[in-house]
Amino acid sequence: MNCSHAEGYDTEATGHYSHAEGAYTHATTSMAHAEGQGTYASGNYSHAEGYASTASGTISHAEGSETSATDSYAHAEGYKTVSGGASAHAEGHSTKALSSYSHSEGFFN
């Protein structure tokens, strides 16, 4: 039994207990949640929201526009931010936190 839920336009919820809503959203792993437009939640327990954001790390969270959280427990928020290290956090505009446990915020940091 899958127990996933998809709503909206061209949404996909294929992971167990996953949820996709909005337009062109994809929640493809266990308990993943994608919402907004063009978002991808492909890490187990991940959450992607906003526009063109991707949460591919386990228990990762990407929110905003064109953000990416690619490692376990990573969090990216804002505009074009990348959180690529385990437990890393990037926020603001075009910031990158690429090492484990790192934090970047502001503008182009």
C-alpha cells in the first residue's frame, strides 16, 4: 500500500506516504513532500517548496526559488541558494554552504 497523494497539474507522488501539490511537482521517495511549481523532493523525508527547488538529501528542506538542498539534513532557503553539505544551511541570495555543518547567509556568499 502506497498511501501517497498528488493534487494539482502534472504532479507526481510515488514514494510511500509522499505528497505532491501544485504544478509540475514531484515527491518520489518515502514521506517526501513537494509543493509549488517545478519542485522535486527526492530524498527520504525531504521537503521542497516554492519554485524550481530541489530537496534531494535525506531529511533535507529546500524553499524559495531555485534552491537546492542536496545532502542529509541540509536546508536551503531564499533565491538560488545551495546547501550541499551534511547539516549545512544556506539562506539569502545565491549563497552556498557546501561543507558539512556549514552556514552561509546574505548575498553571494
